[in-house]
Amino acid sequence: MEKYENKSLKLRRHLKNALEYMKYDKTNFPLKETVSFLQNYIDGLEQWDLMGYDLWLEDQKQNAEVS
């Protein structure tokens, strides 16, 4: 099984590629909000990488808890 880090990097690379395409798409479907959300999400993942996977995982667990 591929390591999380490798899959995460591949996912980000593909999402960044899609974002670049969507930024300049001229179809009738408004993609501006989608691009903004995904870009911020990817930026957040990259920040978590700088902080370390363990902190990211703990944050995910805390945010997944139902109140």
C-alpha cells in the first residue's frame, strides 16, 4: 500500500493542475468559489506538512468528534 505522504502529494499535484485549468475556464458553471475553496484547502495541507503529520492527524481527529 502506498504511503499517506505519497498519496497526499499526488492528490495535491492533481488538484493544483485542476485548479489551474478551472481558473481560466469560461463555461457557464461558476467555478470561482470551488477554486477558492480547493486552493485554500491545499494551502492548509501544505502548512500542516510543515508542522508535521502527527499534528495534522490529531487536528483531524478533534474536528471529526461529534459534539
